[in-house]
Amino acid sequence: MARETKMDKQKMVVVEGSYAVANAVRVCKPNVISAYPITPQTHIVEELSKFMADGEIPNCEYINVESEFSALSALVGSSAVGARSYSATTSQGLELMHEVLFNVAGMRLPIVMTVANRAVSAPINIWNDHQDSISQRDTGWIQLYAENIQEVSDMTAQAFKISEDRDVMMPCMTCMDGFILSHVYEPLVLLEQEITDEFLPPFRPERILDSKNPLTFGAFADPNIYTEFRYQQERAMQNALKKIEDTANEFYDMYGRHFGGLIDEYRTEDADIIIMAMGSIIGTIKDVIDRLRERNVKVGLLKVRAFRPFPAEAIMNVIRDVKVVVVLDKNISLGMNAGALFIETKSVLYNTDIDVPVIGYMMGQGGRDVPMSTIEKIISDAEEVMRSGIKIESQFTDLKEELV
Amino acid sequence: MKEIRIHGRGGQGSVTAAELLAVAAFADGKFSQAFPAFGVERRGAPVQAFTRISDAPIRLRSQIYKPDYVIVQDPTLLESVDVASGLKDDGTLIINSDFDPETFKLDTKAKIMTVNATKIALDIIGMPIVNTVLLGAFAGATGEIRPESIMGAVRERFPGKVGERNAQAIMKAYEMMEGQK
């Protein structure tokens, strides 16, 4: 449940989302950064390069590479020797990393990477949706989604802390909507150095690559032992569930800001209808909910902050007694005619005593704007489901039929 | 909440103007949000940038469809772009032009104002860069923001002589528009 966040306006500044993230990375004192510029992530790595050139990130190496594949591969080495390692990417860059993403998770390297979420080709499209990171959901990376630039800035420090926890040791993607958050100017409190030094202790992994004490990472595993590696990775992800929640609370105690742990809730207390969504669309939904609440529509929001590990229990607790659940996805699992959040939500409800209708909408693909009117229309659909049941389980919104 | 749309051509600093407006509004004690119409950053092409200003924190992330104010940096845009699109009836449209407002026959009930920002920019800044000048005009025409806050934001972004000259031009445009209200 949301904890009250009081923002001190005196401490806030108006900066671009990308700057806020780059600054947060600087404050977290990384030892190695490697990234390849790609729209709309570019401003993040430009700002980091400036910090490097100005000597503002001491004890850090910025490794220039020729591709995203190389960027993440370089970090496999650096993280394995015990260096706090960071990258940022999006879309095709993230897809190019696909193979390495598994390696990072398999070797239990707590790399943190910002994903400035963007659609994937073809057709080429540089605008926002969640297809890039959602398509990497099985790689073993923790995935957190932010609603505004304050949250993604704060999430950067949280991500290192979660990933580097000895019971977790899994990498983390902090996901921010490309352009919508990466290029927006809005007020925030920049991540504070002094508090962060206390919140995030230096990275001291139990095992590192060390020529004096040789070890092998990611070596051959035959059928006798491979399953056990996979089991331990899954166990680490389950451990991360608690760690994500604890870290958000600890962050709140020290910084006074909280945007949810695994999930967040908004006006859910007496809600008949719950909307589930991730990312920057959360803000727009909150405005719609306030408007509809004035008309006595009992609607609330369940913000999914952690998509991996999937917060099944936290979600079930919120939707147990509601009348309709509406899931919004900025992605599609082709051949399933549904978005990933919708599919996962439905799957965790099966074999339980919860019997609530769930409908899904695929929206905002390739940067198509989601105005308040689209959300209002969806909520009126949900009211219809309350009255007369599900007619269409999962569908595209704002589809231009005349172009099809 | 007040919503502002800035029309310009790629290279004219529309996005910078929107950002400076957000910085200035926050300095005035408001909350603000600025964002570009993404992905059209070609020199000379019509571009748009947006700013929201509000007393409360801004959560809305959709594009702006019904602006309270529109700023047009280049009057030749009127030939190809519907700059008055969605503009509220009680809104204001500010055009960089040496013509009288009545010259512009636009499909809007909103108030149309003109300011020769190019001349002010050439006279004071020495270059035909009008984005900051128009922010001064915006402050004078609407009263939504203090000119000092805009000058402060511009000085911070462009330290030294450049910022000073811009600040002078902002004040000049502000005074001209204030007088017309």
C-alpha cells in the first residue's frame, strides 16, 4: 500500500528524465559503465559521458563498445570481478543483448540496466511501448517499471540494492517509458549522495573472479547439475519478491519517498473495478480515476511495479473481492492475442478460490497516445462487464479499422 | 492546469522554449511538465513542444489536445499547420509577426496577438532566434508567469553575455505585450 510521500519543493529541480537517471547512476558510484547509444536512451549515456569527462564519477571506467551485445558482454567481465556495473539501452539494442541477458542472470551478476522502453522493428518505430523489455521476461532479470522520473531515479538505487543482496544476486532492469519519461522535464528531488552512501553500501560479492583465488563462472553444466542451477535462479527470484518490498520500505524510511514496492494501490479500498497497468500511463489513469470517483464510479488502480518476479500474492490480495479487473498492456504476445500482464494475471488466478472476470486491452503500441478518453471508455466497458459479463476478453484499443 | 503548445520549425528551439517555460513556472512556485512531440527533429520541419503548468503535481502523460495557449514561432507555419487546432475559446494565440492580429483569419474564437519577435531578437540578441523572446511575450500576454522567472531560467541555461542579451529581449517583449493587454 502506498506510503505517504511528502515532496519538499525546496529540494526539487526541473530536469530531463534522462539527466535524473544519469545523476542517480553517478550517485550510486558504479565502477564500470558500458553502453551503446540508441534512441530514446541516448541522453542517459550522453549525460553519463559528461559526468565521466568532468571527473564526477571517480573509480569508474566507461567502456566504449561497438554494439549492445558488446556493452553487456563487457559488463559480464566487470561484474564478475566485483565491479558495480551499469548499462542502459532500449528496443533493438535490448533484443541484440538477448543471449547475454541469460548469461548475466545465469552467472548471478547483479548488473543494473535502465531500459528506455521503445517498440521493436519491423516496421521501425522509435516511440514508446513495452514490447522490448516484456519480450525479455524469461531471461532471469528483475524488471521494475516506473511511473515518473522521481520514481525511476529512486529506483536506480533500489535496483542495485535488490540485485546485490546475497539472497538475490540477480540483474535488474529499471524500465522507464521512452520519450514520455526519458525526454520529459519535470520537478524531482535528485538522488541524494549522502543518504545513498548509507542506503547502498559498496558492492562486496561473496565470490569474484580473482587470479589469486581462481574460480570459473558460467562453466559447462551437464544434465546432472543444470536443473539445480535453474532451480536456484528461480529461488533467487522468489527471494527478490521480499527484497523489493523491503527495499522500498527502507528507502522510504531514509529518503521519505515511496512509489510502491512490488505493487502500489490508488483508491482501491472500496473499488468494484480495478485497473492494472505499468509505467507512465499510471499518472493518466490516476487523473481519470479522480474524475470518475466524483461521479461515484468505484474504480481503483493496481500499479504493477515489479513484473519479474511476478507479484502474484500481492495482486491477488488487491483483486480478491472486486467485481472486474481490467489489465492494460503496452505489448502483445503475438499468437495469444493478449498482452503479457493480462496473461500472467489470469494465470495466477487459476487454481485459486478467486473468481473475478478479467479483461485485457492492448494499447499505446509504437507510441500511440493514450488520452484520458481511452481510459474512460475502457472503464465504461468494465461497467458493462459487471452488468452482463465478458463479451470480448482481450482486444486492441483505438484500432483504426480503416487502415487494416 | 494550463496547457501550452509551441509551434516552430526544427532548429528554432521550440523544445528548449517548452523546457525553459517549465523551469520558470516551477521557479514561480507552480508545478510543471515539458515534453516534445517526439521524433520529428528535422531542421526546418514543423515541430511542436508542450508545457503544462499547474498548482498541483502533474500526473497526466497524454499529449495536449485542447491547449489554453499557443505560441507560433514562424508565421509561415500557418500555411501548412492548423496552429489553432483545439485551442480553447478563451485561450490566446501568440504569433511572431509584424502584421496586426486581424490579418490572421484563423478558425478560432481565441484571442490572437502578434509580436515582432524577430525584430526584437535581431535588435537585442543580434540573431533571429525568437524562442526566448516569445516566452517574454507569453508572460506579458497571459500573466501566467513572471518575466523574472523566465529570465532566470534563460540565464541559467545560457550563462554569460548570451543569457544577458536574451534576458533583455525577454523583458522588451514582455513590456510590449503587457501594454497590449
